[in-house]
Amino acid sequence: MPEPTASDYDLAVIGSGGGAFAAAIRATNLGKRVLMVERSTIGGTCVNTGCVPSKALLAAAQARHVALDSGRFPGISTAADPVDMRALIEGKRSLVEGLRADKYVDLIGEYGWDLRQGTAAFVGTAADPVLEISGQDASRSSVRAAHYLVATGSRPWAPPVEGLEAVDYLTSTTAMELDAVPESLIVFGGGYVALEQAQLFARLGSKVTLLVRSRLASHEEPEASRALSGVFADEGIRVVRRATVTSVRTEAQSGDVIATATVSGGNEEFRATKFLVATGRRPVTTGLNLEAVGVQVGDRGEVVVDNRLASSNPRIWAAGDVTGHPQFVYVAGAHGSIMVDNAFNDAGREVDYRHLPRVTFTSPAMAAVGMTDEEANAAGIRCVCRVLPLDYVPRALVNRDTRGFIKIVADATTGRIVGITAVAQEAGDLAAAGVYILEAHMTVDQVANMWCPYLTMAEGIKIAAQSFRTDVSKLSCCAT
Amino acid sequence: MPEPTASDYDLAVIGSGGGAFAAAIRATNLGKRVLMVERSTIGGTCVNTGCVPSKALLAAAQARHVALDSGRFPGISTAADPVDMRALIEGKRSLVEGLRADKYVDLIGEYGWDLRQGTAAFVGTAADPVLEISGQDASRSSVRAAHYLVATGSRPWAPPVEGLEAVDYLTSTTAMELDAVPESLIVFGGGYVALEQAQLFARLGSKVTLLVRSRLASHEEPEASRALSGVFADEGIRVVRRATVTSVRTEAQSGDVIATATVSGGNEEFRATKFLVATGRRPVTTGLNLEAVGVQVGDRGEVVVDNRLASSNPRIWAAGDVTGHPQFVYVAGAHGSIMVDNAFNDAGREVDYRHLPRVTFTSPAMAAVGMTDEEANAAGIRCVCRVLPLDYVPRALVNRDTRGFIKIVADATTGRIVGITAVAQEAGDLAAAGVYILEAHMTVDQVANMWCPYLTMAEGIKIAAQSFRTDVSKLSCCAT
Amino acid sequence: MNQKNTVARQLSASGLDQDASLWLPLLTLLAHGDPVDIPALAAATGRSVQEVRLALVAMPDIEYEDGRIVGWGLTLRPTAHRLEVHGEQLYTWCALDTLIFPTLLGTSARIESATPGTGVPVRVSVGPDGATAVSPATAVVSLVNPKDMTSVRSAFCNQVHYFDSPESAQPWLEAHPEGEVVPVADAYALGVGLAQTMLTAEATARAQPAVAPPQQAGCC
Amino acid sequence: MNQKNTVARQLSASGLDQDASLWLPLLTLLAHGDPVDIPALAAATGRSVQEVRLALVAMPDIEYEDGRIVGWGLTLRPTAHRLEVHGEQLYTWCALDTLIFPTLLGTSARIESATPGTGVPVRVSVGPDGATAVSPATAVVSLVNPKDMTSVRSAFCNQVHYFDSPESAQPWLEAHPEGEVVPVADAYALGVGLAQTMLTAEATARAQPAVAPPQQAGCC
């Protein structure tokens, strides 16, 4: 066992995603010596395989969809050619590379922290943790730091299903690297990755079947599931709910994947060219040897942290997906800076998820902030809700697409808004507005009476707020 | 002079637009007897010739534009046929009729107030005003009401230009009734109607020239003018600034309209198939005989009202465009209900325009709330601003359209945000969010540190707020 | 036509043997795509839980999962006959049901079934204006004359199929000399007629419409 | 080519006669599309208002409106030669200037000019990769050999035009035997060369680049 020595660094960060960068920037700005260790591509999930590439592809697919869907506007006639998947993927790759350079790689030099490419593992003891780094060139080095940050993220996770390992299945990462649009695709899962990938490939031209255990986006309002089911049906996506996939195999002759699922107690076989598993992501902690340094790990491999982001070893912290907390890059970013403030300034900052917005970038998008109806009830809030179908939102009418809704959950006693959910074009921007509403503790009456520009989607928030006191079917344009 | 008699109605409303309806609904809900007098189509400007038809056509033109512009997405190839203008206009007409029925005509019966079709004029005296109504069938009737509301709106206004009256020029109203897309079009004006119509017709296939006296949207931030000039240039719209149109004539041979303008002291001739005048709208008060009942009218024909919306005759009120106040239907709507509260409940409610959002529905849209930089300075606020180009907003990057910006004006002493302007897709929704920020008196630091969903356009507000303390070129994704 | 009319008449009569005042609300609830628990069904029908349980005993084919109903005619449990309504992927026991239920539910629907033997898919869209987009256009539906309706499913449904063409139905016709095949449009007209008979009878039996429109989810 | 080289050489020399340290910042300011007041020009050049006023006296062609500069080579006042930069509709005195200024301003541009006599438009797009999209492809630019450069505008610019084809330029060539016409691509190469000569000379004369990038508008 090595003698305790002076630290080589103030902070050693394992990983290079949003949480890692936020911490490294904050610590560097505080004048700390920072080391970052990355075993693979700089930038983590968001920029390389997550938010950025998926939203870039969805934006492209959306442009194509608009061209195929303009028939709802009389007098407008547009068309789309089949997708050139190689060009699309190449365009996505180059966008990702640009952002990776601008927002990650180049910043390391600008801020001036150290980067080592290699695999990190803890050695030493809980009292004296040391990081051992195995370089890609088989080199090895040991580093001591005053504080360590585990920001190793998450990876796609597949449940145990008979035959699955033998099937060459896709994940969202590999699906976004395909060089041809699959003729047909089964998407296994019902969370936001499954939803986005299903619509993406449907819009690129695949015949998509979605196998979902309970309902679409089961943590969100049930109205959201129903609205998205309707949209997906319109786009020719087959959504099979209450499906438990029991086995998967590749048919030798055709090369098709055949999935067998139990659906409401019956059995059905589903067949497609490709099979995409989008059943969630799990923290990446194997190989870190966390137990050796007294860091407790949970059932799903997550680093167990307190609300200040310290692990069970007070010098070892965690940020982002590896904590098992909500998997959003802006959560990881917040974690990174909070962790630094707590480690170096003893700030005692805590993460507050109450008004965390959640967006799924389908189109229409699904977004929410604050509590769902069910969550409010579970929290003991006596509440009252309204669901405003988009048929009442003039912007949706002039867009000739009224699929979706805006739901507001309010405290029945005070009228204070505690949750907003929307399925709408621009729902993400509505959720962003919702953060301000919730942070400012606004009531439905306040929101109902504030200015709001006519013919924006956000006007739906105001109309939904008005619906608490008024029959919206009897609202004239802009009458309050 | 007739003897004062008991009132036939509690409230007589002249006009049937957004302000008129808001007042009639509010008064009816208070149990008041309401008469509405309309000489033309029920519904006023917004639904018949203003917001609704223009935004419906812009939405259709936008779908076409997306199909013509998808080349920015590698791998996506789409195309558009020429516009079938008759079908487009017919589709717009039917949408307008539906909304007019749902949001206006049908409500009259549901609420149960009286409607008379006819032209209204005041007779009697200031102390005893009476409304005389001339029906379309040449019938005449007189009505006494406890209160009167002038909600007669505004109409397009053309400045005195040599030859203009002899030219068969278009206004936004008649342009949206054309049965063919003009080959070329001169749009005279630089306000929001001019901007929207110019882009609409350019996207429908016209070759458009915009003749502007100073700059585009001259009341908004200069950055907005510049950004929109760039967008218009990209779409082949020629924007000629500092142009004073001196004469207009129709060339007999070609039927073209030829406009001569002074441009920076030089002269230039402009030629197009059609000439659209969009130089503003003026209140409609002629024929109302307002002077007879002691109602003061301003230089532009507006009913002069105090902040409670009473005219110089305390029983005669005005609402909406006819007041000369900001020409937005949601202003008219607010006026209508405020006026009723003041007239019948002596509520003393005043109109507060400080956080009034303003949106121009080009694409990218231009939207603003609160003060511009210049207005803040004029108001004596020591302020500090940041202009965030959309190149720093990830949503714009994945959309592959980074034209535009988000500008925040803040009080330098307190950090409180006093104005937000954006040119961006979804700028209208950003302005709606901005209302909540301004109403809640949020500071740039607060907004910089609140949750905001990644890859929404609204995230630009947060990044712009961060830019007050941070060099955004050194921001990693989601690092704060 | 005679044969078909006979089938139709018998079906109508037998359909009403079932307790439509129970069955129609059940259908509506199942169409939401979630298993229906007995108290919910009781609430929807205005009966007591005990009454409902008793009535359900008379419906032997009903499908349960974990004590909740997942199918009766309309089912959440996969069959060869898919019926997509409001984005929900449902199934029916019977090919003909796919053409009856949209009218009962007052909605448009997309249908997909598989030709017995070959598996060739038949796709039908049903809207307010009838059966549109029958693909392939040659598709037919087989019908038999039910004899014993105590189990609708085994007596009748198991013999009603979609075939992609009359030729594909030939082997089935040979095996079922009492059966017939009719074009989809005719089968749809038959289905609509059956549905309307049921709705009328039910409306007469009750003062109010049996099939409530889908409700907005209860708030809080 | 000889003739052209001569023109080019003479132009380069004469261009530098003008006070480039004043003129290049003025060009940049004018490119924003608004009249330039003298204090703003003084600020941009780092000189006093008095110095700038003195220097402007030596530029006789300069265009003013209400005491502010609206044009010098690049102008806000309409001419036959339109130059669109960053969405701003500008003009130039000289056809050739449309091909010089984009390089001086470091930007792409769209050009539209009218063939003398017929008015047939010539359109050119200029980007980082040279002159693209010359329409019609046959378009040419006329050049003369300037003799007296005290007024660039009358001596030279007034004789430089775009023509939609060499044939259209024939009458002009006959009237100006000392002149020549060259394809747009050649004229652009000439323009770029001139611009680079000016920039290099200016950069040598000053320690720092003369042409600042467009600035973000001053805040508050």
C-alpha cells in the first residue's frame, strides 16, 4: 500500500461528458489543478451518440416529413425523394464532430487542464484512494487527487430476453450509424429514446413496430401516451402496448429478426429487418474498482450519492447518468458545477429536481415540467387539473395540426401551478416557459391574466390556465 | 333633442372584433344587457383579414419553403410544385369561416346578447348620447345605453404619394384574396404587415421588392432589422432601405406598376406586377359623429382615451385599434374586459403595456417583450445588454439554421431583465416565456441558473443570460 | 344475397342475446387499450359490482388477465385480426367484428388481417364514408351460418376470415360447403347493419345512448 | 491581356492615391447600409474629427446627405450596379467595384447590373470561391484605361459597365476604341487582384488590418 503523498491534482475527473466538463471548467475557473481521464471519444453521450446526433437526424427527418405531409395545406404540393442514408449519416457525423471540437475538445486547451486518454480504476484505500490509468499504449500511471469525480455516464441496457444476445440487435447508437434505411424495424421499448428512434426511422421510410411494456412514456401523463399513440398511428407506426418480449431470433433464410411477445396474455410474433433495443440506459461503473475505495454502488450499477453528490467516500463524487439520477445532459452539467462548489468551497449546494423540464423530441414533441397529476396526488397535494386539447389553440388551427394537448396541474387550495405537460410542436419551448412559471410560484389566475402573444403555441398555456374558470369553448379570440 | 329616457341597454358596442367581443362577453357574464352593432362581417380584423388569414397562409408557405430549403440537410431531398393560389385562398377562407363561426358568430347566441347589422352613429348630446343605427335595409333605429363602447378597429392606411390613388394597389386584405401569385410584387412599408406579406409572397413564388423608409421593424432592436434583412436576402427578397416613394404609376403597355423612390438622395425606379401598400393602419372613426357627443379624437382619427379606456365622455369608452394603442388583438381583448370592469364595477383597472409581447410571424420570427436597449436608455435605466447569435444555440445548430439572435437588456444595477428580443424560429414562444421572466422580475443570474431543456430554442434565453458573466464561446454543452 | 341475409339476421338476433347494456360499455372501455377492471365496468354501466360479476358469468368466452377483462369480441390479446382505433392496437376475435366495431364505437379504424394458409395481409381502412382503401382490392370475407351461439367465438368467429382473393378462399369454401365469401364492401355493409341493429335495440332498451363518447381522463 | 494588365496596374496605382486608411473603414461602415457621420468615421479610423474632415476634402466625389456620408465608391444612393451584402442593398459607382468590394469587405455578395441600352440584367454571385452563377453566362465587363484619376468616377467608372454579351457591347466598343470587354470571371480576377493590392499596401502602411470585421452593435 502506497504511502499517502501530496496530491498531484485537486480534482481528477473520470469521463469527459457534460458532467465531467462542467466540473472541470468550474474547478479550473477556481484555480484548481484538474486532470480528466477518458478511455474513448471525448464528449460523452450527449454530443457523440445521444442528444446531438438524434436531434440532428430528427430535424432532417422532420424536414422530409413536412414535405410529405403538406397536403393538409390546400394549394401546397410538395414531395420527397427516398433518403440517402449515407449522406444523412455523414452530415450528422460532421455536425457532431464540429460540436465536439467547439464545445469539448478545444475547450480543454483553452482552459488548460490535463487530459489523459486511458482507462481509469481506483486502487489504494478508502482513506487514500489513488487512480490508476492504463493508457491505450499499455502505459500505466497512478494519480493522487484531493477529490475524484466519477462521471462515466451510462450505456444502453438490454433486458434478459431469450435469444437476444445471439441477434445482431441495434441500439440507438448503432442505429444512427446505419448506411441504409431498414425496410422494417422493431423498436423494443417505450421511453423517450424508443419514441424518438421509432419516429425517426418511420420518417426516413422504415415500417416501424414499437413493442412497449405498458404505455408510451409511462412516467408522463396518460394523456401524453394517448396523444403520441395517435400521432404514431397516423405515421404508420404500429404501437403494441402491454407487450413482453419473450424471445428473439434471426430467421436464417430471410435474415429477418423475429420477436415473440406476450401481449395481454396472448402471443404474437413480430418480424422486421432490424431490431432496435431501447429499453433504457444503465450507469457505467464496472472496472472502476469502486468497492476498493469505499464507494457504494446501487443495484443498477449507479454510484450512490447524497443530494450534494458525494459518494459514500467523501472525497469521491459522482455526476450525471452514473448517479442514476434523471438522465439529462443539463442535469449532468448542473451536477458537475454543484459538485465542485461542494468539494472546494464547502457550499452545501443540493440538486433540486422539482422544476426539472423533460422533453422528448418527437414531433409533436412531448414535454413536461413539475408534477404529473398522479405525482401531485402522491405528494398529498389536493389538486385540480385541466387538459386543453390543441383544437382550442389558434396556432395549432392555423398550422392545421391540432394533435396534442396542454395539461396544467394546480394546487386546489392556492391555485398555484405545480405541473405542466404538453404534446405539441414547440412543447420543449413551452416546458422552458413552464420552468419560469413554476419557479415564480405563479397561479392559474395569474397566468390566465398575463399578456401572451396570440397565435403562438405558448398561448395554449394561457388558454389552459383560463380553462380553470371559463368554458374555453365559449372563449372568443383573446377575450379573457 | 329627445328627452333623456331609461337606457335600452347597459352597454352598446360598436364593432364586433376582439375588443368588442371581450367586452360583450364580460358584460354579459356580469348580467348586463348588451347590444352589438356591426356594419360588415362579424369578427373584425383579426379573424377576417388580419392575424388568422395571414398566419394560416404563412404556415402553408412555410411548409412549401421547408420543402424547397431541405437541401441544408445532407441526404434529404424534397421539392415543391408551384402554388395553386385559388386552392390556397379557398383553404384560408374556409379556415377563417370556421374560426369566425366558432369564436365569434356562434358565441353571440350562446351568451345571448343582441346583434344589429347596420351602421352606427352618435346623435344626441354629450350628456345624453344616443346611438342611431342605419340598417342595411335602410331601416333606422335609436338606442340608448348606459355605456357605449367604440371598438371599430382600424383599416389599412396609405400615405399621400403622387399617383397612388390612380393605381390599383393591394393592401394586405386584398393581397390575401388574389387568385394568382403575382410574378413580382413591390411591398411598400417596413412594419410587421409589410414583413409578413413580403415573405409570404416570396415563398409563394413572387419576386418581391420591399421599399422601406428607414429600416425593417424600425421600432425594434437594430439587430432584428439586420437579421431579417439577411434572411430576406437569402430568400431573394430585395430590401431597399431609406426609400421614400415619390410617385407611383401603372405602365399602360405592360400593366406593371412603376414606383419612383428617393433612396439616400438618389432616385430609382422599381417595377412589379403588383404593388402592395403596407404602411400602417389607422383608426376607423369617420361617420361616428363622435364630436357631437363630446368624444375627443386625435390626429390619426383615434378615440383619445385615458389609461382606464374612458374617452373624454365618461359614458363612452374605446377598445382596440381605434384607441391608437398597440395594434394587437390581445390588447383589444384586454381593453374589452378592462373597460367593462371600469364601467360597471368602477374597478379603476389600467392597461399596463410594460410587458406586452410583440411578434412578427416571419420565419425566423421576430419577437420582443419589454424594453429595447434604446428604450431602456431613454427611460433612464443604466443598462447592460448581450446579443447572443444563434450560432451559440444548439437547437439552431441541429436545425442547420443559425440565422438570428437573442438579445437581453438588463438593469446594470440590479441585474433584472427589462427586455428580450429574438429573431429565431419559435421567437414568439420565447417572447411568451419572456413575459413570465419579466413579470417575475427575474435577474440574468437567476435565469442563467434555472433549469432549461437542452436543444430547445428557449435554451438560448438561458445561454444569453449566462453570457453576462461568461464567455459563451468557452461554454461546454450545459456547463453553467 | 339470400344466404347473406340469413346470416345477418341470425347474427343480429344472436348478438342481442348477449347483454348489450353490459357489452357495449365494455367495448368502449376496452377500446382505450387497457385492461378493464370490474369496478370500472360497473361504474360505466351504472350497476353494482355484484350485478356485473353475475352478468359476466353468462359470457363464457370473456378473456381475463390478472382479474381484469382484456377481451370480449374486441380484445387486447393478439389474434389474426388487427383493429387500430385512435392509435390503439386492438384485435378482434372475428374478421367480421373488425367491420362491426368501428360503427359501434363511432370511429374510424384501420384493419389488418392475414389470409389463412398464405398469411398474405389484407388491409382495410374504415372511415365515416365506409370501407376505403381495401388492399388488395380483390379481398373477401368468409361467412358461415351459426348454429349454436352459446359460444360465438367457436361457432362463428373461428370460421370468419379475410382472404386476399376469392381464389385463395377456394380451399376453405370446399371444406365449408355451407359457407360463402363476400367482397369486403359487402361484408362491411353487413357489419354496419348489425351494429346499427344492436345500437337501436340498446337505445330502445335504455333511455340514454349506450356508448358514451371516450371521456377525458379524470383529473386529480 | 496586355491591355488588361495595363488597366489593372494603373488602377492599382491610382486606387492607392486615395487615402486607403480612411477609405477602407468608410467602406466597412457604409456596408452596414446606414449613412456614416463624421464622428463615427473618425472613431473607426482613430483620427480626430478635424483630421477626417480635412482628408475628406481630397475626395471630391464623395456623396453626402444631411451632412452624413452616403457613398464613396460604395454607395447607398442608387446606381445601375447593385451590390447586396449581408442583406443590405448597396450600390457601386462602377461595375468593376462590384467585383472589388466583396474582397475588400471579406464577404460574399450578390450583384445585379443592367446592360446599357437594353437594360437586360446581368446577375453575379460572388463567394469565397470566386464569381459563381454568372447570368447570363455570356456577360462581359467593359474597361477603359483611365487617364485622369482626379475624379475616378467620371474618368473611369462611368465607362465601366456590365453587358449581357459581347454582342451587346459592340456599340460601346465602337464608341470607345481604346476600351475592351472581358468575361466576368476575368474581371473578377482583376478585381480581386486590385483589392488584395490595396489591402496589402494598407496593411503595410498600418500595423494592424485596416478593415475591421463588422462589429456587434454597441450595447446600451
